Amino acid sequence: MSRQNAYAPGTRVRLYTEFVVDGDLTNPTDAVCEVIDPAGAHTTPTVASVSTGVREAFVTAVLEGDWYYRWTGTGTAEGAAEGRFRVATSPFVPVVP
């Protein structure tokens, strides 16, 4: 699950994943979302359950560059998926160093 999306600085980005076991959406025992910003800082935003097997987390992306995230499920829906998105330069928002 790797897809490239571009956002303006300061955007609240929704990170979303589905946990599937044998073709069915399944709740993991635990789900964690890890994020690495362009400066290399690691964060773990709060994960919310949207519905069975569906989780989301939000991060406000202020630094320009590539952001990486990884979802990890344990227990009943064990697995991992990674993705990334880009924060592009904006003439309306000063770049955060």
C-alpha cells in the first residue's frame, strides 16, 4: 500500500488502512501507526477505529518533503503496510526549516 499524494504545508492528512484476513475486514488486536517526517522525527498519532477492520490516524504535515508512515496490526489481523505522501512548496505558506 504505497501511494504518493501531494499536500500543501499545514494540511491535516488522514492516514487510512484496512486489515483483511481471508478476504474479510477484521479487527486487529492492536493497531499502530508510525510516522516519520522529512526531518527524521518519529511520531505515533492516535489511531481510531472507523469500522470493522478499518483504522485511521491524522497528522498535520507542516514540513516540506516526503513523509513516511507504517501501519502495523497484531493478533487477530497481523500484518503491516507502508506508504508515503509529499508536502509541496507553497507560495502561501512559509517553509518550516
